[in-house]
Amino acid sequence: MLNNKSILITGGTGSLGKKLVQIIIQEYQPKKLIVFSRDELKQFEMAQRFSVKKYPFMRYFLGDVRDKDRLMRAFADVDYVIHAAALKQVPAAEYNPCECIKTNILGAMNVIDAAIFCNVKKVVALSTDKACNPVNLYGATKLCSDKLFVAACAYAGGHDTTFSVVRYGNVLGSRGSVVPFFKERKNTGVLPITDKDMTRFWITLDQASHLVIFSLAHMEGGEIFVPKIPSMKITDLATAIGPECKQEVVGIRPGEKMHEVLIGEDGARRTLEFDKFYLIMPNKAYANSKLKAKKETKICKEGFSYTSSNNTKWLEVAELRDIIEQISDDYTIEKSRWSEESVSV
């Protein structure tokens, strides 16, 4: 579906943006592939790897999602938008709340308005497990962003632009991940652990990128795609990276959770379960209509929740070590679980 289409990625110089660019270049023949971000240095560095000379369809567009006029110009003649731009560092968001709100909430509103005005066909916005039952400002802004994109399908009125959201857990190897931090600290012989009982969802950059493309292909508007991904214990991750290191408990930082949540009990009432993912529908009536239309789906039971602590899939130390060894840099490609073989939506 991306062949001969114009695709724009906001926050395109981030870890996921670079991976998406690599996958689209390798697997599709786009008309244009636009990297939209505010960091000129990162764009320059990215252009060394994905040059316009080698890939004539590449475009590098400086701009900020806070600037609606710039988005209007960037979205002209664009078919699909992947909205990955965000301020996501939890401590920074706590200390600079206004800046986080301007990018994650007002920026989302600008993306929606620009997409409708420019007749973009589809927009997929990236979310986070921290948006479900948020306890920090970053999670709260992403929850608000999710609500905006889900409601945007109705807000679009007579326009054909449709919006959906992809929500997943921590991305293994992405910028800000604990993995490079542990790798650096293992030379000291001590790895700081927030809490021995802490658990997290994990997904690789490659899996996250293919999930976004899968969602773009199958979205109908207003859904939140949630992949079925494994959990891990923070102590197991530390053991996988530095088995010889002492693990020192330092306590949970402000804004952190013991366990992450991808689907809460309230959301489960309108959540459909598929083989490899869940779909949170915009309302229960819509969920019921989708359920009737597709016999292979089932609605989640009352009281269901999808958390990193009650997960049925877990990564053990050996598996974590193998995954970490496979991830040499942001551009490593692995075989993806997300393909056309997955259940259609």
C-alpha cells in the first residue's frame, strides 16, 4: 500500500523514525518519503545514510509540530502520516510540563488540523503504555493525545481523513532505553535497579515499525492497536546484560510505575482480541458491530486488563541476552511478526 504513495513521518529522526525509513526503503517504492523534525543536525546525519542522491524520493523537512503553518506546508500532497514526534523523557516532562504539553497535546491538535485541511488519507499516531492509567505528566499528555486522535475521525466531518493510534511498551534499544544505560554502567560492576519486583513490556524497533505499517494498512478509523508483546523483569534484564554485576536497589523515581498497563479494565469493555493484537474500539457499540462482522474476534471479558505483571508471555534471561546481542544499532533488521499473515481487521 505504500508503493507510489507520499509518506511523512513526524519525529522522523528518532529511533523509530529511522527504522521506519529503513524498512520503507527496503520493502516499498514510495513516491515521496518525508522526514519531518526540528533537529537539523540529526537530519544532516540521517541524510548521510539515506541520501537524496541515492534515494530520490527522500525529503528532509525542518519543522516543529507546534507550528501549524509549517505542518500545512509539509502535509501538502501527502497520503499517509505517521506521527512519532513527542517529548517522552519522564523526568524532563515533570520538570518542564508546559513544554511537554505544547508538543504532545497542542502538537497533536496541529497534526489533526493540518491532516484534515490537506486531505491526508490516513494518520497513525504513536502512543505508549504510560498513557493507560497515567501517573506522570508524559503519560497524561499521551492519553490526551490518544483521545484527540480517536475523536478526530468524527472531527474530520465530511473529509476522508481517518485516524488511528498504535500503543505499545518500551522499545528495546531505542533512544532513552535502559539497555544502553546498563551496558555503560556494567563496567563499574554495579547496576542500579529501581525495584526487584518491577516489570515492563518490551518490543523491538523492528517489531514496532512493522506494527505501525500493519496498522496503517488495516485501520478503519478510531481504533487503538495494542500488540501482544512479552514482559520481562527488570532484574532479569540486568542479569542478561551484566551477569557478573551487583544489583543495587535505588528506589522508584517520581512518575514511575511498578508495572505498566496497555489496556485497563475500563478499556477492556470495548476491546476486541485477535491472534497477535488487541483493538480498543472508540465505543462499545462500535466494538459490538465489529464483533458481529468478524466471527474470528472476541470481546474481552469484564474485568480484563493487560499489564506487564499479568502477562502470559515472558522473556527469560537467555532470551533477553539473545535479543540484546542481535541489536547492534538502530538499523538492525530482524524477521518481523507483523505481516499480511496476521489476522485482518
